[in-house]
Amino acid sequence: MDAKVNFAMHADNRIVYVRPIKADELPTEIRAKIGGDGTLYAVHDGEGQQLALVRNRSLAFMLARQNDLSPVPVH
């Protein structure tokens, strides 16, 4: 879960979407790395490409803002 993402590639559209993802919906290799169940939060660009996967909602918003992006929650 330590993959680097070049957020500058997504500078055209500053809005990103933060959505919860149940750990049991993730591929087996990712579940093995996170070591548990529960909810993670994904940050997606406007075209739906996942940019990041983090352990909590506040971290997802902080990550987006640190990269000069505007996070919006998705239900």
C-alpha cells in the first residue's frame, strides 16, 4: 500500500472524490497487506481512477488537500 501517485498528473481537474470501501471488497493481495477488516477510504479522480487508498476518512481528505486537490465525499 505504499505506491506513489503523481497527483500533478491530475491537475486539470482539482476535484477528487473520497468514498468508503469495505476491506472485504478489495482484492486478496491488498487485504493481505492491510491486515484486517473494516472500512478504507479511496480517493478517485473525476474519471473514476483510484489515486489512493488510506485507512481513514480524515487522512483521505488531508492527502487530497496536501496535493492541492479539493476532496468531495461520495456516499
